[in-house]
Amino acid sequence: MVPRVRKLQITRRAALTGAAAAAVVAWDPAGLGWLTAADAAPGIRVPDLDGELAVDEESRTEAADDYGHIVHRRPLAVLRPGSARDVQKVVRFANRHGLKVAMRGQGHSTYGQAQTAGGVVIDSRTLAAVHRITPGHAVVDAGVQWLHLVQQTLDRGLTPPVATDYLGLSVGGTLSVGGIGGATSHHGMLVDNVLALEVVTGTGDLVRCSPAVRPDLFHAVLGGLGQFAIITRATVRLVPAATTARVYHLTYPDLASFTAAQRRALADRRFSYLEGLMTPTESGWIYQLEGVAYYTPPSEPGDLAAGLGASAVDVVEMPYFAWLNRIYDLVQQLLALRLQGPWINVFLPDEATDAYVAELLAETPPADAGGVVLLYPIPRELIREPFVRLPDSPVVFMLALLRAVSPPSEAETQRLLAVNRRQYDQAVAVGGTHYPVGAIPLTPADWQTHYGDRWPAFRAAKHRYDPRHVLTPGQGIFA
Ligand SMILES: Cc1cc2nc3c(=O)[nH]c(=O)nc-3n(C[C@H](O)[C@H](O)[C@H](O)COP(=O)(O)OP(=O)(O)OC[C@H]3O[C@@H](n4cnc5c(N)ncnc54)[C@H](O)[C@@H]3O)c2cc1C
């Protein structure tokens, strides 16, 4: 998975200068790397930028890390774009000089997906404007966090129809992978709620696309893992927001009754949001259906636990925003611990779910689980973007083990990566796919398996939009 890179060095002067960012003026492909004005050396001029190209240690070290703290590939520079044109200029520059480029959103990947050892990381946090909010949609820069968008849309009584469990992720980073949450049971993934995109393709073209304009590019980019274009701006769907969330936790004695209740709840769509939690204890697993009704008083949901056969029912009510943002503080605490996070996230066909999960739970001690394990069903028909790969089954279960290695240990992380690989193989053997946000060691051949009959289309889109394979090497899809 490690891309082959040219060995280039930062000039000694640039490396020593903490404030070197604005001073980079030229590139010496012969071996010196970036040149500052102070080097007064000849080189290929770096394009004039609205933002800055940083080559200092701190910027490059940050870009060589992510939420997983497992993979560390150092870029030669970090672009903090001041505009989409900056992204375009750097992608064109990279094409001309054999560099790789990866956009980094909030860096919440767990296995180096937003890193590059041989080029430039573009830090999208400087592209973070909410441009427009209307009753039906919002136009936002790719670096906007969902949290900040939701805060602004709720001021107008609006919300994205589906949200990830954690709102501190970037629009661009989530639209590149899919974006799943409890409301996916009604609205599909985040990528199924996009009206238009502005992107910079791998060849450096800045273009707008939508289902009507350049639809092949639009559909390739959504869930396209950054392989064809960098998203610079997105127009995302908004719907009227409810004010209140009534949250049900329904407890079940075993896996079979838990998933049976989830299937029933999915079939009648009684909840606005449907997920499920499996919590390890020393004496076994606790199974809980998590269902939420969004509503605005005086209208009231009925008894949504009725007929779901739970052994215990817990109901709480909270403002809609408090619910959407429920894990933000917890994630900030986890981020501060800097634990390695060898996550595994797989999608399973309905018919294989119970057997697969039972076996996985039986071999997972509490310490390997990383806390709560997520398991919930989604309807296949609502997830329409072609490069979001799901099992071929009308109902698909999302299974997520959010492992954390505590205390940090390289040996323990490597052991869990090997477990991930074995469990991934077992998932594929029963018709499963992986959700590419986790830490599973994969080869290009595994990716061909992942895309299956869509692989020729995936490869053709790469050839068309990023023929020099400049973009997003950290996914490891191409050799
Ligand atoms: C605590 C936590 C909770 C999470 N909860 C959920 C959840 O509920 N649902 C869910 O679906 N996922 C969830 N995820 C996974 C998350 O959606 C993905 O890891 C996502 O890619 C992270 O977004 P990011 O902004 O950090 O992207 P990054 O990690 O920075 O980037 C992810 C990938 O997208 C590429 N990329 C980033 N920006 C762009 C862009 N503008 N254009 C093109 N490519 C780009 C990167 O190069 C990289 O390959 C969670 C992750 C964490 C750490």
C-alpha cells in the first residue's frame, strides 16, 4: 500500500525555518526540493497562491498523522488553499512534476487514507465557508465541518436529512467515503443527498458537475475515495428540521432477538433514526436497539417500542441538535489521548449477518472491541452512488468495531490489524464489503474484488480524470 515515491528533500534552510510557508517560491525537481526566496537558487517557480504552501516540520508532521495514529507518511509540503484556484494550480503543478496530492479534511481516517509520502497534502480547513443556505439546499466549501453547517441551518429551521454520528468531520472527507448514520434508513447516505459539486479533477480542471451536468464525473466523485477529483465545494440537500428527539434504547437478551427487532423497525420505518449498540461486559454482550423519533410538538410520536419485544425500554427526550451532536465532546476527549485506532467497518448482507456477527463477538474480548460495537440495518435501495460498494442484498447491516489500543502499543496494533484482515476476509467470503474508513491492510487486488463488476468503470474513470495517478495515493487502490 505504500506508494512508490521519488526521494526529494526539503532544502535545509526551509526545513529550519518555522515560518517557511509563505517563503516557498520554487521547486527543484533535481533533488533539492522546495526553494525559498532566501536560497536565491534557480528552480521551477511555484504558482502564485491565494493561500500558502507550508514546508515547516510542524505542518508536515500533522499531515503525516490521522485519527488512527498507525500510518505516518510525510508529505513534502502542505497547501493551505486560499481558493479553489489554489487547489487547481497545485494539482496542475503536481501533474507536471510527478508529485502526488491528497486532500485532508479533518484527518479522521484511521489508516493513512489522506496521506502522501511523495507530494503535497492539501489541508481543506482553510476552505471552510458556508456560502448560501436556502430552504432546499446549502452551498458549502469542502472543508466545512458538518457541525458548523448544522448550527447555521438550524438557525433557519433546516437540517441535512442524514448526519454522521460525529459532526466534526469535513463535508469533502465524508462525501468521498459515503457518510452513514441512523437516518440512512430513510434518506440514504450523505452522498445520496448532494445536488451539485465543484471539483478539481486529477488533470487540474476546475469544473462543476451534478446529476444533469457531467453526471459521470459527479457520480464517480461521490464515494470515489478522492481518486478522480478533489471536491472544493458542494451543494447539499436540506429539509425542515424537527425540534425534538425522543430517543429509545431497547434492550435484548441475545443477538437474534436484537437483529430481529431491528429488521422489524426498519421494515415499518417507525423511527426517524435507527442504529444499534453491542456493549461488551465481562459477563457477555448487551444488545440495544437505538431508535429515535424526530418531531416538533405539539405533534407527538406514539409508543414506538410497541411490538419490538424488548426486555427493557429506556426513553429520553432532548433537543434535536443536542442529539445530533451527542458524541462531539467524547470524541474530543478521545482525540486528546492519541490512541491507535485500528477500526474495522464492514457491510454484511442481511442473511449472513447473524452468523458472522455471532462468531466475531465470540472471539472478541472486551479489550479488543474498543468500547461499543455498532450494528444496524440499512435499506440497499436508498444508497445509489455506484462506487459506494454494498453487498447485494435488499437489507444490509453496517458493523463497526471502533478499536482503540490503550495504552498505545505497536505490537498490539499490528496484532489487531491482522485480526482485521482475517475478519475482512471472512466478511468478503459471506458477500460483505468494507466501508473504507477503517484500518484493514489491503492490496490493489483486494480493491478489484471490492469494486467487483464496477471495477472496469472505476479504472476507466481514473484513466479519464486522473491519468497520471496524482490523487489520493493513501487509499492504496492502484499499485
Ligand atoms: C470519531 C469518528 C466518528 C465517525 N463517525 C462516522 C459516522 O457516523 N458515519 C460515517 O459514515 N463515518 C464516520 N466516521 C468516518 C469518517 O466519515 C471518515 O473517516 C471520513 O473520511 C473522515 O472525514 P475527514 O474530514 O476527517 O476526512 P479525511 O480523513 O481527512 O479524508 C478521508 C479521505 O477523503 C479524502 N478527502 C478528504 N477531503 C476530500 C475532498 N475535499 N475531496 C476529495 N477527497 C477528499 C482524503 O484524501 C482521504 O482519502 C467517523 C470517524 C471518526 C474518527
